[in-house]
Amino acid sequence: MSSADGDHEIVKLSCTSKGASARASSTWKHDTRKFGPQNALDSQSEAGWKSAPSEENDPMAYYEIHFRRPVLVHEMRMQFQGGFAGMDCIVYKKKSQTTVEGSGEQNNDDNVEWEEYDELFVEPIDSNETQTFPVEMESDSDETNEPCTALRIEFGRSTDFYGRIVIYSLEVWGVEAQTQLEVQS
């Protein structure tokens, strides 16, 4: 489902076919094939990401999406399993460190620190329904439109008694930053 945003097409940025990958704090029974974080990005799969129960000394679970390219995020869509929703969320981003030299592009965010993504406020409800969380963008602010290469969602707690979180689907929609840069040239 794509729509136009001015001159830029809004697309699903979290596609594995476009190179996106996922990491998480834990996986249920260490079974990444059945319950790994990559499953939540795969819209063709009936599986999802299921975290292990939280530990008392380390209760915060997290889920990361690495785009492997600079993107401009417009919204995030998440579908939890009812009774296993992540709550008290804080979203972080890695700003793009892309350099364009001649015809080659280089994008490596390994040494880039996570910073809080204040414009993306995620406050899920305990439901099976897909929930949409838009990025709050101010048209006169360039900072809210800075490209990022990864997102990290930290869950402060879960609605499950044991602290497990189940995400069936996680989609990030927005604009490819290269397209944005080409239009500005």
C-alpha cells in the first residue's frame, strides 16, 4: 500500500527483500527459526517474534530494525499477540552516516550511538489489532527529517505476567533517503 507524499512515494522500508534485518534482546527457547525477530518483518510468515521471559535483574526487552541504508521514517505499524504486548516503549534511532564519493556510497552505522527518537511516540494497547504510530514531523524543522539507518524499541514492561512479548508484524513506512537526496540536487 503506497501513497504519495508530495514528490516522494511512501513505501514499506522494513522489507527483508530490501536488506532490512532484525535483532532482539532474546528469543523464546533460543529458537530463532520459529520465534526469531526476523519473523516479525516477514509479512508472508504466520510466525512472529516471541521474547523469552524477562529476568528480574534485566527486565527491559528490545527489538531492533536495521535498514542497511538511510531512510526517512513516517510511521511504524505493530501487531502484538493480545496478552503479550510490550508497554512503556522508548524508540531510539541511529542517524545516517552516509557519505557519497563519486559513484560509491558508504553506510556503516556500527560506531554510531543510539539516540532517542522523540518524534516517534509508541504507546501500544494490549490488543491483537495492528496499531499505527506516526512520526510527528514539523515542516519547518530539518532535524525531524534526518535519515536514520536503524530503529530500536525498548519495552519497559509487558502485559504478560512473565514479561514475554510477542510481535506478529512490525512494519516501518517512509521514504528512501537516496530518493530524497536526489530530488534536492
